[in-house]
Amino acid sequence: MSNRVKISLTIFVVILILAFILVPRMGVFLVVDHELREADAMVVLMGSVPVRTLEAVDLYEEDYSEKMLLVRSSPGGRELLEEKGITLPGHAEQTEMVANELGVEEENIVVLEGGAGSTREEAIIIKSYLEEETEIESLILVTSSFHTRRSYAIFSNIFDTLERDIELISRASRYDAFQAKRWWKDRESAKQVAFEYLKLAHFYGWERFK
């Protein structure tokens, strides 16, 4: 056996070992779920409305926070429907409706304008709100489990320029069906892992320096 073949086989074996070790951990790595404690407000991130809203309502009922912050999003193609007189409720409107139906008082829900189209835009809008609402010093970020690492990284990055420290508590919804430990055996979980790693690469490679 030539040295070139031996080297190739060695590299192949190393890759197999690394894959065996790392692949099962890829889903778990995405989940950042901090120990819960009371906070001045919670941010319910847009997307997966049932999963994230149900978690937020539970936290409200469990007295972890009574103020719920939502950022109005801008669904693609919404303006085309509005031209025809049709109003398409965004994630914030849907979340507000569900939360109200489940017992969250209207005065405890704050919907912020801005037409956010990404987690980064949500963080920027929340940051602007915090610059005015100086009594808020802690936030619970409520989102889907696969989204927790990226959302926590984005909010931490955006909040770095605030004049005060904000305690961020990342909360993965208990209603999320994401299979963190066996993600490759579930089609939807596999798609979420693939997309999240692409988005994480984009964030760490470019977005956090904007």
C-alpha cells in the first residue's frame, strides 16, 4: 500500500470519527435554554406563532413576566393583498390575538411598529424601545428551541451598544417538536438544523459586524 493511499485512508477515518462525534451534537448545540427567573418583560419572537405564544402565555401565568413585547413583522406580499382591500394579520397580530384569548390582559401586551423581516431587525426595534423604557433591565427571549442560540447571539450583539446592561434569558419553547438529540432522523428537524447553521455562518461571518 502506497503512502498516498495510507494518508487518504487515515484522513477518511478521521473524518468518519469526527462525524460520528460531532453530527449528533449539532442539534443540541443550537439550543440555549437558560435557567428561568423573573424578568421585567419577555420578547416573543416572530415565527412559529402557536409554539412561541403558548410558551409565552405559560411564562405569564407562572409569573416570570407580565409584560409581553411583540414586534410587528412584514409578511412578504402583504402589500399586494392590501391593494385589494385584504388585511393579512402578521405574527404580532396573531400572537396578540392568541395571548388575549388565553387570558393575557391587553395592557400587558406591547406591539412595536417597524415591519421587521428578520431576528436582527427585531433586536434593533427592541433596542430602540429599551432606550426609552429605561426601567427595563431584564428580558426573556421566547422562541423555538432550534432558534435560541442564534437569537441570543443576535440580541446580545445589538444590545452591546446600549448605555446599560440588559440581562437576557433565552427560553426554548417546551411546545417545540424539534428533535435536538436525534435531529437527523426527523425531516423537519434536519431542515431546521441545516438552515440554522447557514444563518449562524452568515451572522458570525458578516451580520454581527454591521
